[in-house]
Amino acid sequence: MSTVLIIVLIVAALIVIALVISAMGRARRNRELGAVQTDAQRDDVQHHRSQAEDKRTEAAVSEERAKRAEAEAELDEARADQRERELGDNR
């Protein structure tokens, strides 16, 4: 009878050890997954910041182009006024 009891206790101990090892492996995988997810979220934040900076740069370039176009339009208007005055002087 005691031999059967010893075998049952050993089997139960092995099952408990297997469950503990399994739980430790699961916890390690969860920690690794959490670290990977955190890195991915940080990369996502950096990507959005980079996109925002690109759009700010693009907006600044567009603003500069608009100013340049406005200056060119004023110059063309001044040239048109000059030509008009020249035509008026020749009459």
C-alpha cells in the first residue's frame, strides 16, 4: 500500500512541477509580448511625430511658394502699370 501511495505522490509532484514550469513559460512569453508591443507603440508614436514634422515642413514650403507667387503677381501688376503709362505717354 505504501508503494502505491509513494507512486501517487511522485506523479502528483511531477504534475505540479509541470504546471509550474508551464506557468513560468507563459509568464515569460507574456512579458516578451508586452515588451514587443511597447516597442511597437513607441515606433508608432515616432512615426506620427515624423509625419507631423513632414507636414509642417510641407506647409512652410507651400507658404513660401504662396508668398513668392504673390510677389510675382505684384511685380507683373507693376509691369502692367508701367507699360500702360508708357502707352499713355506715346499718345
